[in-house]
Amino acid sequence: APITPEPNIIVDPTAINFGYVLVNNPSTARTVTIRNGGTANLEVSSTSTTSGLFTVATGGANPCTDTTPTLTPAQSCTLVVTFTPTALGPQSATLNIASNDPDTATAQVALTGTGTDQLVSDISVDPTSINFSSVTVGQSSSQTLTIASQGTADLVISQTEFTGTSSSMFSVATGGPNPCASTTPTIP
């Protein structure tokens, strides 16, 4: 028997954490991509969130025509979700995207965020001292340093430099198992 063409909704990402957002202020809009991985038109019938603190609209790099688009096979478009907390503390909701996909009547994106009254940067560095031990003259040795943001605001590293009489013998570069984007990264 011939295979009946059918739509297949693919949503990316399936979870968004907005992090800390000032109370009564909208977050940075975060993008959700809807793609039709099927062989028939995908008809989105509704997009809604389970909490008014999270709003959905068209936007992003490839904005959908509206919040209930029809996508041909292999077509995709983007929506944006914004979090505006009205109280302190963690909040969560679900973005529900209903469509004519026979397997997934409602695709879901988990939404979380925390309302805060102040955004504060806080750095954590591990380890706080490095001993390179004995290194042959002319050779190099490397150690990994982990920088973490533990505040409620993005941590912006503006400069990395060495001080001291032998500082010219040391250098810093990105690397390790979770490399920074640069030597002056912004860490959410």
C-alpha cells in the first residue's frame, strides 16, 4: 500500500531557561524554530503559553508569517518567546504548539526563568592557583582554568593579563573540554 503523506513537526529547542530577569522587565527574546520534517503541509493551529509571564510572537532570523503558520515539507520558520516576571523567584510554563501532525498533536517547549530585583555579576575561578612544576626551557605546559558566572547578570570578562616579574613567560588561550568563545568572554 502507498504511504500516505503526512506532516511531522520538529521544534528546536525543546526547553528554554531565561535565567535571571528583572521583575517587570522583559527578557531578551529567545528563538524557537518550527520545521516540517514530513511529506505533507504542516498546519499550526495554535501557539500558546500556559502562563502570561511568557509571551510568544513572530520574530527571529526566519520569522513565521504569523503564530499559526502553514509550512510545506522541509520548510521552517521562527517564533520568539519573551519572559516578563511580575514577582521574585522561579517561574515555569509550557509553550504549546498545536498542529495537524498525526503523531504529535501538540509539540511542547519547557520554559523557565527567575524573577530578580537586582542583576549582579559574580565570578568563580577554579583552581585559584596553578603550579606548572618543572618545565624544560623552550617547552610549554598548559593547565585548564574554569571561569563560571554565579551571579544574576551576565559575567563580562573585559581583560586577562599577567602581572609580576616573569609575566612574559605566561600566556592565556581558549581551550579545554568547555572552551570559552574568546579570552574575553561574556558568560551568562
